[in-house]
Amino acid sequence: MKVLVTGASGYLGGRLCHALLRHGHSVRAFVRRTSDLSSVPTISSGVALELAYGDVTDYPSLIAACSGVDVVFHSAAVVEPWLPDPSKFVSVNVGGLKNVIRACKETDTIQKIVYTSSFFALGSTDGYIADESQMHSTKSFCTEYEKSKAVADQIALEAAKEGVPIVAVYPGVIYGPGKVTAGNVVARMMVERFNGRLPGYIGYGNDMFSFSHVDDVVDGHISALDKGQPGQRYLLTGENASFKQVFDIAAAITNTKTPRFNIPLFVIEIYGWLSVLFCRITGNLPLISPPVVSCLRHQWAYSCEKAKRELNYKPRSLTEGLEEVLPWLKNLGAIKY
């Protein structure tokens, strides 16, 4: 098939392009002129890859990229938990999806959209494990990112009711080898932990997240192309654990000591506010910000049984994933143990 991948230069999008090529598809990577293309497959003889330049917020460039395309993988998104200009979350995460849906309606060849949503779009799960039937209450949001993905989720569901062939997939906290960016928060946390900049546990282990290895998520996307039913939602999540458990597993794998103390969330929040202030001075986005702490005060645990059953989704355990990530970070020189 002729496949368009938006967000192709991103952490997930780049690996998705590689996998689609391995599966025999022809890939058109939609990237901005300013994008770092290090994650995108190299264009060479015999590789069915082409670049299309533009932006999901620029409809003319998007509709041109959709020409002759059979499937659109819409993975472009702003994934930072905090930005100095929050309007970017709306323009990219909401406006971008609107443009993709519009382009689908105006392009005769598009048979399916596989839309990369987020577990945040379903809302928190304090004290229980949720599935695809959960709808965000929209009463409160921890981050502007969460708000934008919840709004976009409603747009996707409405489009499906109108007959747009859209399949929504909801990854958990994506981690694995690749770019150490905001989209790879576990790798960033490990770098901070093993370099001594995060000396203790974050909070007291009351948080809960569903961790998804990036390659499992990519496989889930491709299965959604082959087996996903338009209008359906699929959680591409994994093992539910706290960041305390992540640190403990990492210590066991590396034969290093576990943290000796817990850092209360109010202390981390103060650090977050200072990081935001520092960002406004330097322009460097913070790893920890007050919205991140808000997320850590909740639980985000989900079941991926539907994806296992209908997409043959096979998520690996957190231990299996970290056994790959930690040596990879060590080989990069990013951590020592």
C-alpha cells in the first residue's frame, strides 16, 4: 500500500516508517523543513520511501501529501507536558487531526486513517484498570497535552460516526531505544537517575502508568492497519507499574542500589516551578514541570486485552523492555553502571 506517515521524524513515527518498509509498504514521510531526520529511514536505491515537506497545521501541504495515498498514519503531535505557548497543543494536536480528517474526505484513494491518540485521552484511572470503553470526564486536566488529546479523541469519534474510516490507537507511556526526547520519558528518567540528578524515588509509589515498548506499539499500529475496524478504539498499553517499580527493576537489572529515600511530590513540584522559570530564561524545556507532578498524583492503568484479542498485540513486560533499554543507554554513553 501507499502509506503517508505524519510525524515521521518523531520518536514513534520514525520507527513506524522503518517497520512499514519492512512489511513491504511504500512510505511517504511527512516532515517539516526544520525536522531532524535522523530517525527517518535513509532514502536510497530500492527503498520505497519519499519525503513530503509540510506541516499538519498547513492544509495545502497536507492535502498535497495525501495525493494517491491509500492509508494515513497520523502520529504527528506535540507531546511535551508543558510549553511556554500552550496554543501549540491545540493547533497541532486538535487542528492537525481536523486537517487529516478533512483531507481524507477530499481524497478518493484513502481507505483508512490509523490515528495515534494517547492514554491521556481516556482520563485517569485512580484505583481501577480501564479499557477502551472509558470516556474522559473532561472535568479537569493535568496537562494541556491531556486536554488537547481528549478534545481530539472526541473529534475522531465523531468523524467515525460520519463514516470516516478512522481507527484510533492509544499507546501507554512509550519507551525503548531511539531518540531520548519527551516522547521517551523512561529513557530520560533513567539518564537522570544514573547520573545522580534524580537521587530518590519520585513520590511514594502511589502513581501508576501503563508502559509500552515502542516496537510493540509500532507492531500494534501495523496490526491496526491490517485488522483494526474503523470506528474502533484499541489500547496499545502494557504493564501497569509505578515509577518506583521502574527504578527498582532498573536497579535489579544493573546490579546497582535502589534509591534510599523518597522525594515528596511537593518538593518535586517546587523544582518544577523553578525549572519552568529557568526555561523562560534559557528556552530549554524542563524534564519536570508542575503538570508532570499533577500526572504523578493520579493513576493511569489500562487493559490492552481488546488489542491482544483483535490485533494480536503482544506487549513485552517492563523487565524485558528495560533489559534492552538500559544496555542501549550504556552503549550510548548516556549512563554508567
